[in-house]
Amino acid sequence: MTAPTSRRRLLLVNSNTDAAMTEWLAGKAMVADQGAELTIATAPFGASYVDSRADVVVAAHAILVAIAQASTETRFDACVIACFGEPGLGAARELFDFPVVGLAEAAMHSAAQLAPRFAICSRSTRWISMLEELVTLYGFRDRCAGIYALSALAPEAQTQAESTAALVRVMPDLLRESGAAALILGGAALTGIAAEVEAGIGLPVIDALTAGFAQAGVLAALRPGKAWSGPYSWPGHRDVTGLDAALAKRFQVPPGS
Amino acid sequence: MTAPTSRRRLLLVNSNTDAAMTEWLAGKAMVADQGAELTIATAPFGASYVDSRADVVVAAHAILVAIAQASTETRFDACVIACFGEPGLGAARELFDFPVVGLAEAAMHSAAQLAPRFAICSRSTRWISMLEELVTLYGFRDRCAGIYALSALAPEAQTQAESTAALVRVMPDLLRESGAAALILGGAALTGIAAEVEAGIGLPVIDALTAGFAQAGVLAALRPGKAWSGPYSWPGHRDVTGLDAALAKRFQVPPGS
Amino acid sequence: MTAPTSRRRLLLVNSNTDAAMTEWLAGKAMVADQGAELTIATAPFGASYVDSRADVVVAAHAILVAIAQASTETRFDACVIACFGEPGLGAARELFDFPVVGLAEAAMHSAAQLAPRFAICSRSTRWISMLEELVTLYGFRDRCAGIYALSALAPEAQTQAESTAALVRVMPDLLRESGAAALILGGAALTGIAAEVEAGIGLPVIDALTAGFAQAGVLAALRPGKAWSGPYSWPGHRDVTGLDAALAKRFQVPPGS
Amino acid sequence: MTAPTSRRRLLLVNSNTDAAMTEWLAGKAMVADQGAELTIATAPFGASYVDSRADVVVAAHAILVAIAQASTETRFDACVIACFGEPGLGAARELFDFPVVGLAEAAMHSAAQLAPRFAICSRSTRWISMLEELVTLYGFRDRCAGIYALSALAPEAQTQAESTAALVRVMPDLLRESGAAALILGGAALTGIAAEVEAGIGLPVIDALTAGFAQAGVLAALRPGKAWSGPYSWPGHRDVTGLDAALAKRFQVPPGS
Amino acid sequence: MTAPTSRRRLLLVNSNTDAAMTEWLAGKAMVADQGAELTIATAPFGASYVDSRADVVVAAHAILVAIAQASTETRFDACVIACFGEPGLGAARELFDFPVVGLAEAAMHSAAQLAPRFAICSRSTRWISMLEELVTLYGFRDRCAGIYALSALAPEAQTQAESTAALVRVMPDLLRESGAAALILGGAALTGIAAEVEAGIGLPVIDALTAGFAQAGVLAALRPGKAWSGPYSWPGHRDVTGLDAALAKRFQVPPGS
Amino acid sequence: MTAPTSRRRLLLVNSNTDAAMTEWLAGKAMVADQGAELTIATAPFGASYVDSRADVVVAAHAILVAIAQASTETRFDACVIACFGEPGLGAARELFDFPVVGLAEAAMHSAAQLAPRFAICSRSTRWISMLEELVTLYGFRDRCAGIYALSALAPEAQTQAESTAALVRVMPDLLRESGAAALILGGAALTGIAAEVEAGIGLPVIDALTAGFAQAGVLAALRPGKAWSGPYSWPGHRDVTGLDAALAKRFQVPPGS
């Protein structure tokens, strides 16, 4: 039994203001989800590389602007926010009527179906505490066995090849000691090396960007309608000042209007 | 930017010994995942309709037999165990080298990306306590706002049309009071009505079977290799007696052999 | 034994863009903390009344701008962010070198010292889900017995007198049934009525604004130095674009410079 | 004040298909509970030594068969399932009308009354992840300070004397570092050495088999009736195919019939 | 296979200063544990009926005195503190070298082996909050579905017959709604009626005093030695003033001396 | 905007029977809270230095006596129990009508506003397990990253200068590894050195005694009335025997009478 396939329209938003990185992420995403028609957008203001709570706060606002601008003309099947700190995730779910995916969330929900306990590794030590909070909020306190930063584990690793080698060297012991049996790699620096790392450590390795696009496929497949009540419903019209026009409109007319 | 799509080979295993139900579930699954090439299998022994812990224990064994028999010749990209009690899920992940999906797990991981808190409804009251344990194990203790049984909420509802009408009538108040903003429908009796219920209640409704196939797509997309150590690795050769030959072989040679 | 007192310099930032409300909150705050020298600031952009995740995302950015501008010339002993959703709280703790207080956080830590379990009531139903997440993050999952919205409990109550009367009428039963023995009132609409409500219900009632200023006193008394490592340390210099000049400077030079 | 004693009729079921081990366990059990009249049964199919999720799935079915066969003629005061993975525990509680005891569960409930936090040690590393799930389900997430496998701690230890010596050597440091003040020993390989280990480490050591028989005494003393509603009540008549006749009967007539 | 039985020496300490109640409890205990040789003791100071935190604080001290006095001459196999608030439980475990049992703890560990979730009912509403804390500490937050006070459910019920009738009337609905499938009865007023209540509601009912004596049997059977390090070890010699001589001695010489 | 200040009447109760230590603690407290009018009291019986569960049980009773005696003539704005084990805290909240503060509780609520995760260090290893229970009860299981005892970390450190040096040496690594970004120092031996330790480690250090007085200021500022129902309300008249007259009166007439 087989059946025809459909093509999804996906929006990829980069939380960093670096447009070249957006292109690079899009290339990686196309490998991850060959069935998608991809539109890309870059945060219009903020930090060139997001890895602190302050960066995330600014990026969250910038991402709402970017999605509002990109979706003025086009209706997407889903949107992927390419950032491990989930900037603006809940807010975008309120303002827009297509599913919105966060990379940390998508990766954790994927990993939890592949191993009793998983670990997370990103590049910067500043992500550790932010990810701790996401782990708690998402419910993975007992499923996440460790959160690591490559810059602490192997400060000398700079290139992707060096990062891969470092992960293959240090992760097996860390995973065995912590009881994790799958590893999430997140953040631009560690994107696209999951297959090589997995080959080296013999346990499932989840690329957060790939997981994000795969989970976007789930949400598009489920075709959930916009929530018309409750926490992710549209907040209702409100007076706003000083906002980008496309974003301001999202505070004034319901999605779909 | 667009790219070609690939066709996944999926195995659907019905935990109930009712082969007609397997056919019916396969029909629903084809709607859910039009890109899959689907093989079906039915539990070779046990209860015609599984809804108690004792049924699940027998079904878990039967499902391992069914997967072992179905995968002797064919290598699948993923397997979906069509049962809300996840019979044999972890064991199948040990014995086989393709990802295995459980419906309750898949539905919860999907719902958690659509609402801060979700509720679950199945037909039989006996599922409530079993789902409580899965909610705890999967990490959704704070995310799952309520677990309901339609047979308690609306004992008179027998057909799918009656079930739909009953859910549209009783669920809005239950969801608002519990704080849930998405609803999972699970179990054969409630499969295939999510869209109608969603239209009636104005909040996302997740069909567990659809979620199962969508999450199978995630795991196939991530292409995780077999874990070669840790809890889901192959247990190693062991002496077994009294088992079906196909299953016994899985205890004697590593997957892929 | 007695000893002389000192005068604290506190910054009150209103997350709503309504400057008249800022003045009104300052008046209430002066009652709460008569020993403080108070500076006030208003969010320079965003919603006139914040009560959704989208509002909070914009307010978080606006609050960082407001604190950056207000603290250019003055060094404060502590800052109080007057909003129940804690917009920008962690980010402000990174960027600035004085303690920053959130109202929900301050109120919960105060209530937890007055009763085994407490409840929270604000005006809008949209706060409920956001407060659920804060309750989880702050650790009060087992201590918070209920989160209520007056607009759902008593939609007709508009004035503060009506709100007081409604709370006195409905809260005793809700608190007894939930097991809560203290009540937090939060949000501008319910600020300044705690004493009257307490007199009516016979259980401790915590005004979130008062708690915020009181906890600011705690943090000022503890005189914690700036964290020079770890999650609330300064993130380090980064390239930012499109930001308010005062805020941009906070991303470029360490606090105290 | 003293009073006469009564003699309990207990059923011991071995999850492993090794009948000699059943005899050996019965000998140990008689030491543990000298007041019991003991009947023994061995899993009729499955692995000779159970230590993976796949083994447990098969053993769960086999144990239901074994209990059904053993209880056809005899009514027991309680049944002890001699396996650390609790195969079939909840299902047996549904199908039969005498209390059923699991060794891991019994040992944890006993240890929790002897120390603020306890640790668990079994022989095989594969138990660790399965025990993690039981610890979560049973509620001991904050009470269980560590789960260890002797085969990882001391791979060279093969005999019981070597295991005892190894535990006395390595456990004191592990317990002190983890904060555990009692130790559970589980699995056939570590049965019967608790007293020697305790003498060596100076902290309470719980033999899981002894705890199982002691807790069976508790449940027999409480003389709980069969639950006639709720999760452990009899599931009701159902159509089953391909099952052992004694087990099939338990799906068709209520216990006690 | 059968074996001879042994006779345990148990100490029953009543936390209430009412000596007639101690005798009555001893009578109930003899029914519960016919194999024990029972010594009884009564709190030498404090409240005649303990049901508040203040009562428990005083009772905890009094119980240490009572155990110290009773154990001067006799070595017990275990001690049961007959009070639902566990006064002095951890402290007694430090000072003495025989196992000490608390009724709430014993009842919860017993109930958790009889049902996925249980409920607790005692007479006074003041126990509810104290039991909440014990439920959290003991790990039963997800296993305990409700804590009730008969004085709130049925204020008119005074005699044991009236209490039994009231429980049979109100509990079935409360248990079904909360998902509890076993009921703990605690406190002197509800001691000794478990069998009648169980007959009326068709779910297991645990008498806390019976559970206490049964768990004392478990701890006696396990024969754990005194912990010589860690939290329940003897605290070491210390200077104390103003204490009963028998208790003061326990602070000055190790147990067993 | 500034306003006049008021002077609080605070009661400091030392749980240790060492009156010289009470004087010394009062001196430290005056530094912490220069606006308070301080009354001091010492436990009238028990251990000269409290650091075990048995000590805490006796101290809890003694502290109720001390507060009852001190408050016979004077009405306090708040009371601070100077002990890390919170002896008598909940009971005092029942019996008296002014807020009562515990040092561990106050310190944790303060630290939780200064860092995502904190650690605790006291002198004696016996505090570790007791603090574990408080951490669980207060809700800080996920916020407290570690509990340490200086006597285990640096047994040779005896004076405050040596303790300071030892903490500066060992804490940075422990905090970084555990993810804690603030440190609580508790117990008399570590009181008064927070500023020096903070200067040495570059992360906020909370002195528990200072936090206790600061949180007492919060509770005094909130001016909560006595709870007239629920868990901290007055228990009501009861028959007590063998108690100090001042304490006995508190069991017989409501606070304020």
C-alpha cells in the first residue's frame, strides 16, 4: 500500500542576525527535509550570535518581527525557529495560525523516543543553564541525564572536524556515566555532524535542526487548527506603540485575517 | 528551494488479535501518512481487544513475535505499535534495529509541542491508570492536565458519530477547567474523528494513530543507528525455550544479521 | 538593641507602556517601602497592558531598554520589574550589576514562608498558563495549590471595590478546597487591596507589588556582588545591530564600566 | 501480651526458566520467612536468565501462566515474583485475588523505612535503566541515591564470596558520596549475602528476596480483599486466543470462581 | 516446605498522653500481630490528643523520653510510634539501635503495593496539611490521589459505627473521581474499622496501626544492623541540659552500651 | 520620592543552649538589620550545639518554650529561629500571631532570586540529610545543585579565617561542576564570613542569618494577619500536661489574648 506525497511550505527563521548563517542553515535543512518548500528569514536586529539570556530576549522580539514580515503574503504549513533557546516560541504560537517549532523542544521530544535517557551538547557554556530551564518546563527533568558544552569539554576544538573528533573522544564516557543512551547536538557550530559523531560513538545522535524540521512535519501532518481559546489562542486586539508595522498588525487583527 | 521526497517502509502492528481491525487501522494510517509503504501485522495470540494490564502483558509478547516474523525478510524504516498501552515498546527497541513507535508516546510528544498542557481521552476507564504510569515515565506529569474515558463521560455513545458528538459536548468544559489546551484521542474506537472533534471544540485535537505515523517519520528522518551499548542495545545471545522460532532467533543473533 | 537605618535607591520599571499606570504603581510602592528612594521608568514600546506571551516578549526587550536608559547615570541598589510575567528578568540579571526582582517570583517566595501551600489570583485568564510555567521553574509545583483569574471567577467585577468584594465572596471556598492557606494578588488591577481582602477572608494575602519591594530590600541587604561567572554573569562583548544605544552599550561594556 | 501465630501459604515464582535456580531461591526464602508454607513455580518459557526488557516481556507472560497453573487448585495468601524487573506484577494483581509482591518494589519500600536515601546494586548493567523506570514509577526518584551494577564495579567478581568482598570494598565510598544510607541487593547472584555485606560496611543492607517475603507477610496480614473496581480489579471476560488453558480461564472467569 | 516461627519483641508508644488510649491501641495491635510480645508506653507530657504541628513538636520530645525509658532494660526488635504525624521518627532512628516504624509511613508503603494510587483519610482536618508534607517527603506525591478528613466529609459521624457508615457512603465517589484504588485509615478514631469499610466499598482498606505492626515485622525480619555512619547513625556524645535522665543518657552513650 | 522608615521589633531565638552564642548571633544580626529592635532568647533545655535530628526534636520543643516566654509581655513584628534545621518552625506559626522565620528557608528563598541554581554549605556532615528534606519540602529540589559540609571538604579548617580560606579554595570547582551560581552559608561556624568568601569566589554568597533577618523584614512589611483557618491557624484549646506554663498557655488561649 502506498500513496502520493504532498509538499510542505516551511519557514525557517534564524535568531542570529547573520544572514550568511541563515543560508547555511537552510542548506542543512534541505538535507533534513527534502519534501519541503523552504522560505528563510533572519532576525532583523539583535546579536550576530545568540547565546545568553539577554540575546534571547532581544531575539525573541526580532523573531516575531521576522515571522510577521515573512507571513504577510504567504501562509506556511509550519515555522521552525532555528535557535536552541526557543526565543519567542510561545508568543509566535499565540500570534500566528501555523504550528511553530523550537529546536531544543523538537530535539528533546525526538530523543525521548529513542532512548530512556538522553544528553544534550551545545557549543557554549552559557546554554547550559538556559537548557536546564527548558528541560524542566518541557518535562524532561528525569529523562535528560546531562547537559554539556563543547567549549568546556574541548576548548581547543574550533572546526566541525575538530568538534566531531572531540565529541567522539569524550562523549562515550560521559554518556555511560550519566546513563544517557542518545545525544542531542544543538547550536549552529554542531549542526550537520550528527552522522559522523554517531558512527564514532555507537549511540543515536540527534541533530537539533533535523529534528526541528522532522517535528515540523509532524505538526503539519496533524494539521492542528488554530487554538481559539486557551493559552495559545490569539490574545485579542491591543494598543501597541513603537512596533514594526507587520508585527503591530498581528496584535490588531486575528491570524488568518 | 524544494527537493525530492523519499518513500518510507513502515510496519504497523496491531496489538489486538482482530485482523479486520488491523485492516481498518491501516486504512486510517494511509490517510495519515501518504508517503509510506505500509506492511501490516496482527498479534498472533492474546485478547481480541486490549484494555487491561493483563491484556497488555500478553500483547507485548505477541507483538515481539509479530515484529520478528514480519521483519525476517524485510527491513523497515520504522515500526508503529498500534496500541495505547505501548506493549513491548522498549523490548522491541532492544531486539530490532529500526525505530519503534508507541501511540501514547508519539501522541504526547506531539501534543506537548501544540499546547502548554494537554488532556487524553480514550474509550475505556481501564486505560486511565495505565496512561497515568506512561505520563509519569515519559515526563508529562506537569504537562498532562487530565486523562478521561469516554465510557465514563458518555456511556451511551457507541458509534463514532455518537462519540464525536459526546466529545464536542463534554470536552470544552473539562479542558477549560483542567487548563488543557489540546486533546489526544487514542484507542481504535476514537481513531479517525480528530478533525470533526477539533472543528467542534476549537482547540487542537491529536489523533494518536496519525501522531504515531508522523513520529515514525521523524525517527526515520533522523536515521538513528542501532544503539550498540546502553539500555536499547541488543541484549546479547541467551538461552530461550518455548518461543516462536522467529522471536527466538532475535534472542540469538544481533539485529542486522 | 537598635541601630540606624539606611536608604535604598530602587528602580521601578513598568512593563506596560502606560505612564500614568507607572505613577500609580509608584504611589503604591511608596506605601510598601517607605525607606526607599524611588526612580521610575516605563516600557518605551509594546502593549499598553501586558497579559499575553506575545506582550511579554515585546515587554522583555522594552524593559531592558528602560533599565539601560535609567541606569546610565544612576547606580541602583535594586530594580523591581512591575509585571507578573517576569519580562526580561534573567536577561537583566546578566546585563546589570544590581539585583533585579520579579513580582511573581517575589510574591511566591514570600507566600511560601507564610503558608504550606498558597494560591495566586490575577485579573486575566491569560496569566494562568504563564504563571503555571513560572510556578514550575521557581520550584513551587507542590506549594502552589491553585491559579485563578478574577475575570473568570467574577466577570462583572470591574472596580477595585468590586474586585475586593468578589474575592472575599469566592476565595474562602476555593482556598479551603485547594488546601491553600495564603493568597497572592498580582497584576495592576488587584494591586493595593490585599489588606481589605485579608480582613475579609482571614488568611494572609500577599500584594505582589509590596512583596516585590520587600524582596528588593532583602537582596539589597544581602548586597550580593555581581556574579563574575555562571549563568547571570555578564555575557561578554557581542556584535549587536538595531538596538537602542543605551542597551547596545550594555552588550559592549561590562556593568560598572 | 503474646498471641498465637498463623502459617501463611505463599507462592514463589521464578521468572527465569532455570528450575534449579527456583529450588535455590526457595531455600533462601525459607530462611527469610520461616513461618510460611511455600509452593514454587518456574517460568514455563523464556530466557534461562532474565536481564533485559525483552526477557522481561516474555517472562511477564510466562509468569502469568505459571501463577495461573499453580493457583488452579490452591488459594495462596500471597505470591512473590522473584525477579527484579517486576514482570507481570500489575497484570497478576488484576487476574488473581491474592496479593502479589515484586522484589524491587518490596525492597524499595523496606529500604525507605530504614534510611532517608538508599542505593540499589544488582549484577548486570542492563538492570540499571529498567530500575530507573521502576524508581520513577514507585515514587523513589528523590529517595534512591544511586543504582549500580556489580559487573561494572567489579567485573572480576564471580562467586558470592568475591561479590561480597567487592561490595565491601567499593560500596562505602559510593554510598557516602551519593548520600545513600542503606543498600538494596537484588538479583539471584547477590541473594543471600546481605548480612555479610552489612557487617562489612556498617549500614543496613536489604536482601531483595527477604524483603519480598517480608512484604508478602505485610500484605497477608492486612488481608486486603480483591479490588472490585479500579485498576487492579478483574478486567472482565474477554475473547482470547492462543493462550495456555489455565491462563485463558483467568481471562474468562473472575478470581475466586 | 514449612519452618518454625519466632516471637518478636515490639514496643508500642502512644504519642497522646491518654494512657487508656494506649491500652486500647495495644488491644487493636494484638489483633494485627498475633506473633508479637508487646510492651506499651505513653507520652509522659504533651497533649491528650495530638492533631496539630504544635502537638507533634511536643509529642516528638515526649516520645523520645518514652522510648528511652522503656528501652533501658529491654532490647526490642522494633518500635511502633502510634501517631499519624510521625513525631520523633527520624530522631529515634538515630538514638536507638532497633528499627522504628511510623504509622503514616508504614501505611503508605503498604498501600503502594496494593494499588497504583491510594487515598488517606483521618478524622481531623488539621492532619491534611501535615500529611501533605509526609507524602512529599516519602515520595508519594504521584501515588497519593487525595487526603481527606472525616470531620469535614461527615461532621455528624462520632462513633466508630457512624464513621464506618459515613466512609462507606462518601468514599466510593471520592476514590473513583481521584483515581485512588486503595484507602488508608489513620488516627485512633478510625482504627479497627478497616475490614467493615472494605466490605462496604469493594477496594482494599489499610488500617494504619495494622500496617505499622506489619511493617515492624518486615524490619525485624530484615534484621538491619544499626547504621554506623550517615544520617541515622548515633549523633555522638553531646552536652545536654534539662532532659529526662533516660533520654540524656541516649545523648551520651551509643545505643547498645 | 522618599518616605520615613519604621522600626521593627524582632525576636531572635537560639536553638542551642549556649547563651554566649546567642549574644554573638545577636551582634551579627544587628549588622544584618540595622533597623530592628532586637530581643534575644536561648533554648532553655537541650543540646549546647544542635546538629542531629535528635537535637532538633528537643530544640523544637525548647524553642516553643522560649518564644512563649519571650512573647508573654511583648508583641513582636517577627521572630527568627536561629538554626538551620528549622526546629519548631511550623508549630510556632500555629501558636503565635507574628511571622516566624527559619534560616534555611529564608536563605533558600533569597538565593533562588539571585541564581538559577544555588548550593548550600554548613559545617557538619549531619546537616546534609536534614537539609535534603528541607530542600524537598520547600520546593527547591531542582534549584539546589548541591549540599556540602565543610568538615568533609576541609576537616582541618577550624577558625573562621581557615573556613573562609578553605571555602575560597574548594568552592569554585564544586559550584561550576554542579551548576550552582550562588552559595548559602549556614550554621554558627560559617556565619559572618559571606562577604569575604564572595570576594574570593566571584559569585553571590548568602549568609543565612542575614537572609533570615532580611526575610523577617519582608514578612513584617507584608503585615500578614494571623491565619484564622487552615494549617497555620491556632490549633484550638487542648488539654496538655507537663509543659512549661508559658507554653501551656499558648495551647489554651488564642494568640493575641
